[in-house]
Amino acid sequence: MECSTTFFFDLADPRTNDWPLLTSPLPGLGIIGFYLYFVTSLGPRMMANRKPYNLNNILVVYNALQVALSSWIVYESLEVLVFSNRFSFRCEPVNWEKNPETMRIARGFYVYFWAKITELLDTVFFVLRKKQSQVTFLHVYHHTTMPMISWGAAKYYPGGHGAFVGFINSFVHIVMYTYYMLAAMGPNYQKFLWWKKHITILQLVQFCLAFVHSMQLLFTDCDYPKWSVLFVMPNSVFFYYLFSDFYRKTYCTNNNNNDDEQKKSLIKVD
């Protein structure tokens, strides 16, 4: 009991520790646990004898909201990382003071965490539309780990060096959810969806940037925890492997397909 008190309270950032879902890991783990149960077992069984739901209108609204949320995070990140001229991309410590600027950064981390929670609906929509083939290990692993990582960042280190990863990830999500929003709007927008594979390339780039950005902590000391590289760097490598494997299987093996098949692949909404 004493160890858990130390880990979940004494080591946490007192500025954010009392915020909803941050005090204890149990509510968040409960959400993720139910998510895994639903998308791998309960949901497919519920949909086994049902027709797939037509969720196009819901998907348009959902993806538009995700674009807006990611845009807000990117805007806030630019204000802090670029326009303030006070952020070091080489090594940036967490400012533990409680003032409007530091609380703005902490709030950005917290909103990013909630964004990762809401993105669990991506998989739920797959299940309800009976697209279980798209509930892959890559997809589920990505959506499971990101809420946990962002929870730890918002609870223990809401600021500093880790802000860059949230910034580039949110930028990628603006592009990605814009694509999904257009795809859900119907066949009239298919001509605008030629850039699907470039989203995966953009994701691969972000993992490289996250790896390099985190690696700098090994050679620079700014009072930001060096042990964080044990999470960021291996995860970046693993994500890069999974996404590059997806890219190779999805696009590189289809170079000889005819134009009709390529058009069909564009119409498929992920």
C-alpha cells in the first residue's frame, strides 16, 4: 500500500494528479480492458447475426471532431514549442511551477490523453460496420498503448521534452482523420483520396523523428528523465516495423494491380 501511494501520488505531478482519470490507473485500465474485450470478443459476437451498421454520417462528424481536436493540440504546441522561443528541441525539462503558461502546457498534455481515449472508437466503428479484418494487431496495439503512454505523461511529466511527440502525432492525425472524413462522405469524394499511402509514409516519418528526438536525452542532461527513452525509443522502433510491414504488404505488393483494383482500394474506408 505504501509503495502504491508513493508511485501514484508522491511521484505524480500535483498540478494534474487530481484531474479526472489521472488519480488512479484503474479507470483508464478499465476502459482499455473493456475496449479489448469488446473489439475482440463481445462486439464480433453481437454482430455475428446482424447486418453492418451504416455509420457514414456519424463517421463524418466523429472524424471532423478528431480533426478539430488535433488541430487545437497542434496550435497549442506551436505556441509553446515554436512561437515562444523558449523551448529547446535538444533537451527540455518540465517546468513544475504553477502559472498560466505551465498550466496551459499541462492542459495540452491532458487533452492529448483524452484524445487517445476517444480514438478507441475507431475500432468500435470497425466492429459495428463488420470490418473485423481491419481490427489487426497493429491497429489494436497502437490504440491500446497510446492511452497508457499519454496517461503517464499527463500524470507524471506534463511538459518538457515529451511535448514534441504529442505535437507531431497530432499533426499526423489532422491529415489522417481528414482523409477518413472525406472517405465517409461518399463516392463523390473518392477523387480526392489518392494520397492514402502517403499517410502511412507520414506516420513512418513521425516514428523516426520521435526516436531521434528521444535519443538526444542520452547525450544531454536537462533534468528530464533519461529513463523515458526506455519507453519512447523501443516503441518507436516497434511502431516503425509494424507500419512499414503494413505499407509493404498493402502497397508494394500491389504495384502490378490494374487501375480498377487501385480505385477499389481507395473506396475502402479504414
